[in-house]
Amino acid sequence: MQDYSREAKEIFENTFADTGDEITNLGEDVVQYALEVAELFPINKRLAGSIDYKRVRWMPSPYGLIPQALLVDAKAAKECNRTTLQQSQLPFDADFKVHNQSFSMTAGIPHLSIKMASGREITALSTSIFVHMYYEDIDTQITPFRRLKSIIVLAVPHFRLKAKYNPDAETSYFGKGKESTARQEARRIRIYFDRFRRVCPWRYQELKYQTNCGASCFSEPIWIDSDPTDGSPREYPFEFVG
């Protein structure tokens, strides 16, 4: 996303879109364009579902090649404190509290089993990433139509890590989503950024744009991680190709 951030800003700010859904579609396009150049070694397997970008691939690791189901969903909003997930985008059974009342939502992401030529089956590692475009409206008649303030990237923990990150409703970064029961809308769930950052700083990355930098600037290349001395969030500048 950092490598593509300059072009992402230009597309997102200067493409006409007069509804929230159309602006979200812009975010989906930007994420897809960015990830098209980040392909690894594809596996000829498909995933169906409501996540915008889905790729099954071999991922290099210190332990060799690991089959991965990369699931990336794009959001766009004029707020930067939370984002909303559908149940089909939830990697593990979530527990949370609202006004001292406990709630839960069952995971909806399928886990993919890949059959090898030998007949053996291996399970792909599901990786859930959410890319949140934080913007503000400027003008609806002339360009730029909006200003992209930052790109927030969330790496939601795998379902095997539930005991660490969401063992119960008291220990949670989730909240109740907004859905209409009258219109029979599917249930939704929210992730609150401040709580999510406290859980693990590196799972929350925010690529910020400098104010008034124009449409031809990259976001600031800052990686957020834990300070090895006290565990507090720390910013590390990094190089990128661009």
C-alpha cells in the first residue's frame, strides 16, 4: 500500500463518486491495483465470498513455502476510529460487551483445504487484512472531490489466536455493528481501532499523508511496532520502492 500510495491518492481524490457506495468502490479498486503487483506464487484454487480481494498462493517463510489464502477487504469512511465487518468476513468467533450485555458472533470465513496431486490434503493459512481509506469531502463539482487523509491497514488475528486476543467478552476490541432488523439486514460487527492498537501495535498500521501535499505525494513510510524495552508503540521509518 505504501508503494502504491501516491497513485492511490490521485485516483481516490479525483474520481467522481457521489454516493458512499461509489466511494467504497473506489477504495476497492485502489486495493486491487496495489495488490496486482504484489503477487507471489499462485495456486489454482478459488474462494467465494464477500471479501474484495481473494488469492490462494504459496507464501515464502523461514519454514519453506506455506499455502496462504490472502483475504483483503477495502473500506472507505470519514471516520478513523472503527470499521465494520460482515459476519462472512470474521475470522474467529467474536465475543464482546455493549452496556454490560454480552454478545457474540460466529466466524464466517471458510478455511481452505488444498488437495495435492498425491491425494494428500493441506490446509491454507487464512490471512485477513482490512484496508480502511480515511477521507474527507472537499467539493462535489470540481477536482479534487475529496482528500485522502490516511490508509489504515488492519491485520486481524487468525482463529487459532482467539485465546490470546479475544478470550472472553471482557477482553475484546469488537463492538456491535449497525444493521437494520426491519430491512432484514445481515448482522455486522465493528472493530474499534484504539482497542485494537493496544492489543498488538504492529497489527494496526496507518499510512498518513502530509496536509496539503497535493495529489502527487506518497504517504509517510512509518511502520508501527512494539518497543522491545517496554512494549509501547514505536514508529520506525522504512524505505520503499515507490
